[in-house]
Amino acid sequence: MDRNPVIGQDLISRVIDLRSLIDYQPGAVVSREIIKKPAGTVTIFAFDQGQGLSEHTTPFDALVHFLDGEAEITISGKKRSLRAGEMIIMPANEPHALKAAEKFKMLLVMIK
């Protein structure tokens, strides 16, 4: 069985508010991997205002669900503004980037 004794072990069978799993840090992007399996990963992020991820691509689709705050996501040159409660799917092999309009938290689900 594929079990990592560290990643997410403390979360199994618990009801949790995802926003409470990670804290903001001034001038930083913070991440916590919740699930890591051969089929994909689930990671929570906290971005301070003005922080972001530069343009990059991934070989698989990525679902992003905003938990708190607001950010701008650019996918293949097209900018979109997302807020808490909204989600977007970033397609595989398409360039994308993120920038925090205000501090925000997001859940990233990547499936291979």
C-alpha cells in the first residue's frame, strides 16, 4: 500500500477547515503537501500580498480552488481574477502564472 507516514497522516479521518492548515508569512509563499501519491498530489498554499509564481507549465491538468483572498491567474496569456470559493482548471502544458492581489490561500489538486 502506498502510504507516506509524514504527509497528511495527521489529517486522515478528521474534519478540518482547510484554511486552518496553513498560515500566512510576510513576504512569502508557504505550501503544505496534504496528499502525495503516484497518481497525483494535493497541496495547500498561502501567498502574501504581491507574492506569486512565475510562468511555468506542468505535464498534467491542475485544479485550483481558492479558499481565501484574491489573486490573478494568467493562463496562456489570458488573465483571470479569482476569489474565495471559486476554482479554475489550468490545462496541462499551457503556460500559467499566479500573483496575489491580496493575500490568499488555495488548494491545488494535480492528477497525473
